[in-house]
Amino acid sequence: MKKTVLTAVVAALALFAGQTFAANAACEAKAVDKNGKPLAGAAKTSFMKKCEKEAGGAAAAAGSAACEAKAVSKDGKPLAGAAKTASIKKCMADEKAAAKK
């Protein structure tokens, strides 16, 4: 039981780290002012925090929507509660691993 919980926590952290890295790269490219010059200092920090928060939320929402549809029991009934959460996390981790290949 403890090993399963630990595995789920590690998978969730790995997924979060991967999304953060992807969001960081995309946001870094967008961090320019209205004149096209790269942002610096506090303006860049503020922009990066906002951008990464929005990008992470959008990526998680898109991934979980597809995985939520797959969260069904062997009987074909929709999962609920902790079982649904675990299924969605596993699905998202599997999709992330497949994307890296």
C-alpha cells in the first residue's frame, strides 16, 4: 500500500516537473515588451509567474479531460472519488511518457 502511494506521488511530481519545463520554455519566448524587446527584472518575473500558471492549468485541464473520459471501471461504469483521481493521474503520466518517446 505504501509503495503504491509513493509511486503515485512520484508520478505526480514528475508530471508537474515536465509541465513546468514546457511552460517555462514557451513563456520565455513570449516574455517581450510591446516594442519587441525582452523583458527583464521584476517585469519578467511577474510575466513568467502569470504565464506558467496559465500554461500549467491549461495543459492539465486538456490532459485530464481526455483521461477523465477513460476513467471507467471494468464494468464500463464511470469511476468516482480516489479511484477516479488515481486513474486520471496514471493516464496523464502514461500520456506524458508516450510523448517523450
